Amino acid sequence: MANYSSSLYQQLEEETGVKTGQMIYRIWVMGINCNIIKPKEVAKLHPLVNIHDLVGALHLPEDAVVSPPDVNHALAVASAGQGVQILERTSVQQVLVEKGCVTAVETDRGSIKCEYFVSCAGQWAYELGQASETKVSVPLHGCEHFYLLTKPLQEPLPPNTPVVIDMDGRIYARPWQGGLLSGGFEKNPKPIFTEGRNQLEIQNMQEDWDHFEPMLSALLRRMPSLESAEIHQLVNCPESFTPDMRCLMGETPGVSGYYVLAGMNSSVAAIKTVYLAEWMTYGYPTANVWPLDIKRFGNLQSSRTFLRHRVMEVMPLLYELKVPRWDFQTGRQLRTSPLYDRLDTQGARWMEKHGFERPKYFVPPGKDLLSLDQSKTFYKPDWFDIVGAEVKCCKEAVCVIDMSSFTKFELTSTGDQALELLQHLCANDLDVPVGHIVHTGMLNERGGYENDCSVVRLSKNRFETSVQWHCRYMWALLTRKSVKCLQLLFFSALNLIGPRAMDVLAELSYVSMTPDHFPSMFCKEMSVGYANGIRVMSMTHTGEPGFMLYIPIEYALHVYNEVMSVGQKYGIRNAGYYALRSLRIEKFFAFWGQDLDAFTTPLECGREFRVKFDKDTDFIGREALLQQRQDGVTRRFVMLVLEDHDTELDLWPWWGEPVYRNGQLAGTTTSSAYSYTLERHVCLGFVSPPLGPEGLPTPITPDFINRGDYEVDIAGQRYPAKAKLYPFSSLFTQQKRRKDDMELSNLQGK
């Protein structure tokens, strides 16, 4: 992103003659020129910096700044040269929508017909989305933002003087017209525009020296010589923030043709406009931008109270250290399971997903609750032994995980329309006997995953599935007149994991739950305790034996109590999503949003067996997959088990670590967890072979994977790893079984 933006701004200067400044580079995962330097080198690069309390600094030699007004002017000049008409000082009143599609924009100069509308309204994007008759949710909120301008210094700083960012002081400083510009992101931000409409134009707000004082003090500690500098102005202007600090871009759900690009927070913008243009032209961008996609939020994040509270937490986080598995503290307990209070009193610690509270793990009685709540580390976390005990129980006895946050839908039709629609949307074959569960992907035209789900055939023309709200095919399900699509809001879900799960359910239902009577990937509607109509599915999302129970919400507490009561004799306990994560990763299970995305195909992640190539059924992505199968895939999903890594002393892998093969960069990890079975860390991720002689991707083979020497880079330290295309746990299990069989045969022989 940074490289493209820099090239664009330089090109704009050449084409228009308007100077844009220089582009600021940011470090993403790898590939940016940067290095750690000593304090003395800092002093050489910036004469004003106090180095006496520094241990070192991160230096980006190509780091610089850009002037937003100049860039906008240059873009306007270049666009006008291509025939674009720009109407200045024109107020947009609302966007007109008919039958779910944009038709026109109403302005104070009249109506402008259009098929596409892009809201780049920044701090006003929220109000603009709410102004139309068909409301559009654009979740962002404004805060006051302060920065100080000095008059020219006695010895002006050279234009190429580095930008200084002091994370501990929460400030930044850069040269400005011979003087200095310094701002920051304080711990106590001031939200604005919380009632009524925003002001219509950007205006500087009232100075607040008392509020700015902590940042001014931090600036003087870092650059003491500025004590004698003459102040030009303390600027206070609005800046908007989203609920998770990342910008909003893409087509809004529910209104076709309504696009958004807002909440940038002064970040790299040029390449995002390119992705948005691709989105509008082709229906998708050429890169995975899901972390920025506006569909990651829903209407529930558009409450003014929610946004006001969240923005007060978000803004300070820009200069905070983000530790793994970190959770927002504001806007919580918005969506909860009927079991929330019961689980909370039993020691549940919570994480949030789309506003829904999920249990992470359960603190046993006698543990230091405060210590666990405040655990922030890149090393071995305080919950390590707790999660280990939950994993052990899942493997040896039975655990219960509340998974009510899964979004569930039921599709019905009078004829075969529901089956025909799902056969077109899904890659796997759904024409299966009633009661069977099919794991399938919903793909896009490129063969990438728009959704990864399980579909149950409840009856001939009735299906249940868990479709992600972000999935664009969700709207195809909801709007197809011949198919009735109902969201199952009033169902809770319990995941019973472990070998004794069948014993617990057998006692509660008086039905045999053994594999002979209840095979894997099968669904039955049955009674559990006094509750009837419980959908029981023989699947767990972990690879371990067990069942998913979909329970009408009014029965949830009763079923949970009965399960826990009967399960006592089988060693039952509560478990959370951290245990589930460890189990699914050691079983090499890929999850959407972590390992799978819209650019990952089934062939790249070893799921070709879940594609109905042998059926004469047209489904979305079929042609792309057939072509990829013929050409060969250029990357593969692999499992990496770390070696020579000390869990107690070394930094842990979390996700996004570079993967090296034979010393060359080959990919990155997408998720990782400690495997309590293998007693070492397991990483999942993608690797690719080097580019061919003409710079083109080359097909990857199993031999390429198996013959390489792999390393995973964790914070600059490389650890050797074994890479496989199948679960290591399966290998270890097979070895153990062979060993047990040999011991048994030897015993029988004797």
C-alpha cells in the first residue's frame, strides 16, 4: 500500500506540477526498509531529540510526510484534466435508493442521477448514511484532535529531518515551515458531535491548553530546546475514528451501489482508492481487504452511545502496545447468550465477536482473577495451564462450550428451489439424504471463500446453515422470492466435546449415541432432558468426537443444567474458545477470517474433496477451480510444528510470522496455538515457491513442501519447523496405535 501511494504522489507532482510532499511509509509484515539504531545515531539524524533515556530507536530511512491539501489539489487537477466535473461548496442532502439500488444523489443544487455513490464524507459519513430514506450504517465518531505549530526556529530543521514518534510520550513531531508540528493521541480524548448533525464545514475548534498539557510536557521532555520556541498556534480540529481503529471501505450491505471510504485517520489512502475502484468495476478488489471491509460491522455498532464510548477507548490505543488476544473493554455485553450469567459466575472470561460475548476460558476457584484479567504479554500467558486443563478434559472426558454466537439460518421452499439455490451457491454436493451434514464453501467467481459453513438437510426442501453476515451470498438467500430464509435468532448452541459426550446425551435422551446409531456428520431432532425439538449434530468444529446442540432459547438454561448435572460422573467441565482454537489448529482445521479468505481456494488448502467436480452441477467458482486444477496451485496451506522453541522462555508465535524455506521467504502464518497434545507450538499458514524466470508464479507440489527446511521468524528469531500437508496429530496417533498394537501382539504371543 505504501509503495503504491508513494509512486502515485510522485507521479502527480510530475503530471500536475502540484507538490504533494513525501509519502509516509509504514511497516506491515515485511519488506519495508527499516533498522534498529543506537541513541547516538538518533542524535545525528535529529539534533533536537533528547537521547539520554533512550535504549535505541526504529529508523525508517524512507519515512516522510505528505501534505493532504496539496495531494487533494493535485488529484483534482489531474481528474479535471481527464474530464471529471468537480462541484465545490455543494451540500449532499441524501442518497436516493430504489429497490435496494442507488439511483441518484440529492444536493442543494438539485438531483444528480447515478448508479454508484462513494461516501468519502469523513466525520460526516455517519449522518449522511442516516439521512437517506434507506438508512446506511457507517460506524465512526469524531473526536477533538490537537496539534501544536511553532514559528520558524532559530536554526530551521532541514526538510528531510525524520519524523519523531514517541510512543511512550504519545506524541509525534515533524518539521513544518521552518518550525515544528507536534500532536498526539491522548489517554482522555474528547468526543464531539454527539447530538444532532455535525457542523457543515471543517472549522478549528476552541483551544484547550489544559487538555494539551500532557502532550506538551512529553514534547519538551523529548525535545528540551523547544522551551524557547515561539508558538504559532494550537490547532484543535475534528478527526473521526471507527470502532476498531481501521478505516471503512467497500460496498455497504443492503444497498447496491453505495460505497464508503472513510475513517482514514491520516493513513495511506491512495491504494485504497484503487481497491475501491476495482471493487466498483469488477465487483471485487484484487487484494484481501476484509480487515477494512465495512461489512465487518453491523447496525449494532451504529448506536451513538456505543460509538461515543468506543471512540474514547480507540483513540488512545493508536499509541498503545497491542498485545495478542487483546479485547476491547467498551461496548461489551451487547449480545449475550441466555447462559451468560450462569457461566460468568463459574469463572468465565470473555471475548467479543460481532458484539457477541464468547467465553475464552474458565478461571478455577482459588485463582487470582485480577492477575488473569490484566495479563498482557507476548510470552507464555497466565491462562496457559487453565486452557491446558480444558483441552485435556476435551480429549479424555467431556467439555461444554457455549457457541450461541454462531449465526444460523433456515432455508425452505415448496419445491426444489432451496436445493437448487444452495447447489449453485455451494461448492460441495448438498443433494444428500435427509439428516446428513455437509461441510462446504460458498465461493466467488475466482474460486475463493466468501463463506465456510456446514449445511444440514433437515427435510427434502428444508436446510439449515451458518452463513457469515459479511457473505455477499447472504443477500442472495434473503432476497430469493422462491426460497424462504429465516434467521434462527431464538436458538442457543452448546458444543459437547470429548469421548464421554455420547454417554451424557444417551442418559438425557434415552437414545444410543454411539457411532453405529449416530454416525459422524449426522443430525437428529430429539429430546434432551425435558426439552423437545433439540437439533443434535455429530460434529464439534475441532476434530474431536462430540456433538453440537441447537436449542430453542427458552430451553437453553434447562438443557445446560441437565448436561452439567448428568456429566458430573463423567468429569464434565466448562471450556472456552481458547481450548477450541488449540484443538482445531493441532487437527489442521482452517477457519474463515483467520486462515481462509476471498482469495483462498479449496485446492490451495487441501479441500478439493469438498468440491463436486464429479457432478454436472454449475456452481459459483467452478470454472476458476477447473482452470486452477489444470494449471496447478501456486501456494499451499501447511502445518508447521516448531522445534527448539522453549515455551517457557521464548516469545510465542501468534499470527502473521514470516515463514522461510531453505533460507528464503516463502510465506506467513495465519494462525497458531500451543498444542497440548504435541507439547509444542503449531502454526498454520501458506507457503509458495519462488517466482519463475519471468517473474510469474510457479505451481507448487507436495514434493516441494516435504523436501524443504523450514523456519518461522518470531520477532527476528528464527525457529526450525517441520512442515506437513496433513495433521501431525494424526501421525502421532497412528504411531501410538502401531506401538500399542505391537505391545498387545507381543503380550498375546507370550
